[in-house]
Amino acid sequence: MEELIRFLGEFNNQTLLAMTAILWYFTRNIRNEIKKEVDEIRKENSIQAKRSDKLYEMFIDLLKEKK
């Protein structure tokens, strides 16, 4: 960590600000894409959970009918 601080200390404030802005610009789209993918996965999991619940209910009903 100290090496990183020393390395960044060699740059002036304008350079550090520019590096930060460039890093933010290129990573902002990645964060948005990750959020979209996570939301999509949650939706798919919710749908699959409903299907599993329905299948379980059908299985229990079948067992009750056999008795």
C-alpha cells in the first residue's frame, strides 16, 4: 500500500484527476451492465422458484391421491 501511495505521490493533482475521470468513464458502463445482469438473474430465479413450488404442490397432491 505504501508503494502505491508513493507511486501516486509522484504525479501532480491534474494528472491524478484525469486518471480518476478516465477510470470512472470506462468502468461506469461495466457497472450498469452488471446491475442489469443481476436483475435478470433474480427475475429468472424467481420464475424458477415459482415453477419448483408448483411442481412440489403437484407432487404432494399426487401422494395424497395415492393414499
